[in-house]
Amino acid sequence: MNNIKVERLVMDMIDENCYIIHKDERAIIVDPGYGFKKIKKEIDRLCLNVEAIILTHAHFDHIAGLDECRKYYKIPVYISPKESDWLSSPELNLSSVAGIENGIKTFPAEFEFENYKEYTLAGMTFKVLPTPGHSPGGLSFDFGDFVVVGDALFMSGYGRYDLPGSDYKELKNSIHNVLFKLDGNKKVYPGHGYDTYIKREKDLNLI
């Protein structure tokens, strides 16, 4: 065991999962959706020092709290280069399509991820896996004992592929040839709903 802990927060916009991943009082925020106060309350409760924000993808529900978190904690943001321009575009991040007044626009990310590269942030090492399909720059983060998959894979389901920029064939490839190649005992933390395991979803053969 790597002693990394994961806190799941269900945010206030279409039940998006924000994760606080932490070890030895150092933390990363994954996909800070709408509801900064909820995030801050949990971080204060756990007495954590937040050092970075990492994004599985840039749909509006996963970035609605991004700038509040970044400004308050004074930390950098990491994203796929394929979706870096989505942060400032309500059309691309779909907040305008969702009818959110004035849309969601954030400042650019400080860093862009490289696929299959290992990163160490807040003392925790993870590998960046490209898992496009739900969105063109969708990423998953493999921390060893678990993987954070955004909206590529859910418990008993998988991400939508009828949105602008989504692609069924890419999503199927991401699931079968990237995620399902991982250890079946690896825990899966999705962008919506409850956590699951690679083997469980693979055995269901839903896509």
C-alpha cells in the first residue's frame, strides 16, 4: 500500500465527483466542480496543504470551481494540451450549451500533461493515461492502487459519446485497450457515481 487516501466530494452541479487525493498532509485536487466551500471545508477538516489541481477533462461540471480553488490555494493547474483552450471557452466546455449564465471561463492552465509520463505532485507519483472518447483530451491518472478516470468509465457504465468532440470508437478503445489492460484489482474513481474496480467493469462487458 502506498498510504495515499482519496476523499470523494459530490459537487453541486450534476453530481460531479471532485477528489482530494492526499498523503502526509500534502494534497492534490482533481476536477474541482461547482462548490468551492465544500472543497475548502474538507481540506480544512483534514488539515491538508494543497499543492496542485489536475483535470481529467475540461467539461464545465469538472472545472466550475477551478479558479476559486486556484486563487485561494495559489496552486498550478495541469490539463491535457488537447483541452487547454476549453478552459476559457464556454462553447467548448459546454457551459453555454448547458444554459449557464455568462458561461464558465477560467484562466489558462499553468502546465500541460504529456501522455504516459509519470508525474510526482505533493509527494505522490501517478502516470497519465490518455483515455479520449468522452472528450478528445480525456485523461486518467494511475496512482498504482487506484486510477481516476473522469467520465471515461463509471460503475456499470461509461461516458457519453454524443457530445461535441466525443467519439464512440475512441471511447471504446480507451476502455478496452487502456483501462481494461490495468490490474483487475485496481480501484476506479469515476467522474460521477460510486467507485468500482477494473475487473468488475471488464466482466460486465458493457461496451
